[in-house]
Amino acid sequence: MNVVELSGVRKEYPGGVVALAGVDLTVRRGELVGIVGPSGSGKSTLLHIVGSLDRPTRGTVRIAGHDVAGLTDRELAALRARHIGFVFQSFHLAPGLTALDNVADGLLYRGTPLRERRRRAAAALERVGLAERLTHRPHELSGGQRQRVAIARAVAGDPDLLLADEPTGALDTASGGAVLELLRDLNAEGTTIAVITHDHEIAAALPRRVRVRDGRVVADEAAVR
Amino acid sequence: MTGTRMTGTRMTRTRLTPARLRPADVLRAGSAGLRARPARIVLSALGIAIGIATMISVVGVSASGKAGVIRQLERLGTNMLVASPGESMFTGKQTSLPEGAERMVLRIPGVRHAAATGGTPATVRRTDRVPKGETGGLTVQAATRDLLTTLRGRVRTGTWLNAATGRHPAVVLGSVAARRLGVTAPGEQVFIGDRYFTVIGILDDLPLAPEIERSALVGWDAARRLLGFDGHPTAVYQRSTDAAVASVRALLPRTINPRDPQDVKVTDPSTALRAKAAAAGAFTDLLLGLGAVALLVGGVGVANTMVISVLERRHEIGLRRSLGATRGQIRLQFVTESLLLSGLGGIAGAVLGAAATFGYATFMGLPPTVPLWSLTGGLAATLAIGMLAGLYPAVRAARLSPTVALQAT
């Protein structure tokens, strides 16, 4: 069963810049895949398209069974709310809110009632090992802890796909390693995860690596394990 | 997990519809931005607060002033009429009222009190050293004993004229006259005509008879004997029952001067006070306009804050879009934020304006009055301004593409 199906996806920006020049990519349920490439390779555009934040110029994109081309902006929003969780390099936590409320707000646009949001947020924070930090505000947490709060926010709704964009980019090696370990644990529990990174070391630790260069997939390799 | 799940045929799918936010969640999202930046919020809400406070206090102060005049009118009564000599229709000269006119007036049905004053040629001065011409705008008048009762006046210090003092060189000063002469207590002497009179009393203010406030009042007999007064009243004050005012008004000229009723002028001093009550609102329009300008400036401040807020919070907007917020939900969030911002300013302004009104009215001894319409109108104006100020930034925030918002630096 495929969570992501891209075929012949091309993305051009105004001015003639071709970010993606025909990408075919399939991610199956339960996979942990690294999308690797240097900056300018088109991997960020790929993230936006897979995350249904943007539409392709050509080609078809299916996310969790929905053909993105046929969806309105509102439906795309609903798709993101229900099926996709995002983790960003710079965490994007609300500074004034506690860890619990930051995670709970991840479920806001699903229409979940506040009490249920908080209950699930507490469970998600426990999953990422922050059960003791529910009432801490972001500035009271270390970088690694902040990223784990962001991961908890992304998985609180049990998305079909977790998209992590350079999740270790702003972290030191030790916290970065811990975050990667957490992603592997979540994957082991069944979450489908795509990690976008330029770091080959990180990519090497993932079971499947899709290498992107100049808007094309140049290699799709599975680790020999 | 949700119901959307691919089955083997990959055609199966449920329609995607964004969840509707509960009102409480809309408020939470809308207030989140405010809670994160308290100082900025206070400052931009202050603009609105000043505008609303100005408008409400302007309305409140004028309403309190009006209520004060009305209360004064109720106390003083609107049942007093004054008859005075007019100019002759034939000769154009100042006429005079016949002697004893006030006693004739008392016979009119419904009249309760009547009294007369008569102008004398004498002047009042502090001492005989003061030049004769410096009257200070004060007059010396003969007064009958019922004058104070008829005017519902009060003696501030000392006593009023009685049968004994009315024959001797004794004088009662109106409040303004006493102030101008520098007399503060009875017992002092003032120079009237060509001799000293002893001040036996000073009157309280008389809003219905400002001319008496500016007079030195001497007994009828004393004025005739010592000041060359001819005995003809120059004003007859009378007070009737409320119901009889109209009929008394019609009968007054004929009663006072049966031969030449057209030479008698009848005035109602309470109309002047009523005009004052109406005039209390004259300034209001101008000041209200000033408040409206302040409110408008406050609204521009809110719009400015919101525009900056949207620029600064592009990451948050991008994040919310990635979490599944629709454009409409982003728009709603920022409009809510703007409404809350100006609403807070409006409430603070209403409290401030009401407090200013109460402070002013209490200080001036007026009944504090804040009309309900000014409060509701002020708050409605605030919300309208919050809506207008928030709409443009909110639309901009909603139009922002999620990818651009996330990548913004």
C-alpha cells in the first residue's frame, strides 16, 4: 500500500527555473526513507509537493490515495490536517505556549476538542520521551528537546506520513543522533517517515535512500541489512 | 486513524472537508498572537482606548452638565415670572411701573409670592475714597421684604432685611456684589450714595436672578429716605403655582399697569437656564469629532500592528497551513486578533471615559451621567474599526502561499 505516489512530476517556477524535472517516487506504508541531495537539488521542492503544500506543474501526485490535482485549496488543507505531519529544521514552536499546548495545537485543524487534543498531546510527548516536560515553554528546553516537541506535534494525530525537513540541521551531533533514533523508533512502531537531508551520514543510517540531483532522482537504494 | 484509507482498487476515497473550528478555538488562536506580545498590544490598544475615552467622556461631561442644569431647574422651579417696564410704544422712552405693583400682582389667582425691586440713582463703593464713577457694574436697588422668598434664595451669612433694618442704612449684598466689593462678613461698611451703610447679610448665588447677585439691596423705606428713590419698582418678581403660570403671564401686564399694559415686559428667567442646558451640548459635536479622529488614528495603529504582525509571523502562518489550516481559518484568526485588540482598547476606553466623567461630575458637583448609547455606540465603533483594520492584513496572511511562508527569513 502506497502512501506517496509521484509519477513524472515536474515543477517549474516563474522565470523558467526547473526545480523538478520528472520525478517518479513511491513510498510504501511503514517505510523510513531518506531523500538526500545537496542544496539546490530540488529536494525542498520535492518536500513541498509530497507534503501537498505545493502543486506540480506536470505529473500526478497521490498522497494517501488522494490525487492532489483534483483537490481544491481547502481540500489540500484537510489532507494535510489528517494525513501528513511536518517536522521542520527550525522547529517552529510558539514561544509563549507550553510544550503540551504546542503539541495540542497540531490537532487544532482536525477539529478535535481541546480536552482530547491535550490528552493526545500528553501521550505524544510521552512517546518522544518528554513526559516530564509538559509545562515547559520552548525557551526552557534544549534544541534537541524542542525538536522532539515538534516531532510529538507531528505524530500526535497519527499521520499517514511524517515529513521531516532537515530535522537534525539545527542540532549538535548528540541531540541530532537522539532525534534520528527517535524517528527510527517511531518508524518501528509503524509510522511512515520521509527524512529530507543533505547529510550523507544521516542518510546512511536510514534503510532506504533516494538521491536527488538537479531535479531528478539519480539513485534509489536500499540498505543491505 | 481516519476513514480515508486506500483499498486495492485505489478509487475508494472519502471527500476531504476541513474541520470547522469551535468558537473557543477561534478565540484561542486569535488571542495567541496577543498573548505573545503584551507590550505592543497595550500600546496599540491604547490608541483606541484614548479615542473611545475621549468620546465617552465628552458625551458624559455634557450629559452631566445638562443633568446638573435640569436638577437646578427643578430646585429653582419654572414658575417664576418677572415683570419690568418696557419702552413706551409711543415715545420710545423707558416707562416705569406704578407704585405698589407687587401688591396688585398678589391678587392674581394662583400667585403665591410677589416682590419688587427698584433701581436707585445711587452707587455702591467700598469707601468714599473710591471715585464715584467706579461702580464695578453694581447697582443699588430697593427691595421689598418678600424678595428672598420669591426668588427661593438663601442668605449665605448674616440676615435678610426686616421691618427695622429696612428703614435704616443697612444693606444686603448679592454674591457677586460682595465679591467685587471685597466684603466677606456682615458688619463691614460700604459707601452708598453719600453715606456709609452697614452690611447685614450676603446672599447665596441666584441662578434665576443674576441681576440681584450684582446688587446692593436696601430696604424700600431707607432707599426713599436716604437715596432719593422714587418708589417706582423696576422689576416685579412673582411666583405662582405651576398650573397658573400661563394665565398669570397673560394677566400680569394688565394687573400692573391697567392703562398701558403694552409697556410691561414679562420674562421667564428659567428659559435662560433651559437655553443653557441646550447649549451644554453645543461644544459636544466639535469634541466628539476630535474623539472620532483619535479613534481613527487608533484604528490606523491597530492596522499597522496587524500588518507588522503578519509580516513577522509568516513562519507561524506557514506552520498553521502545514498543520491543515485553510485560508479562511488563517483569515479568521487575524480578524479575530484585530477585533480582540481593538475590543480591549474599546473596553479600556469606555472604563476610562466613564471614570473621567464621574471624576469631573463629582468635582463640579453635577450628577454623573454616562448615557448608555454612548457606551454601546463606542463599543460598536471599536468593533467596526477592528474589523476594518484587521481585514486587509488578514487577507494578506491568508493569501500567503504556505511554502513561501515557511521559507521566509
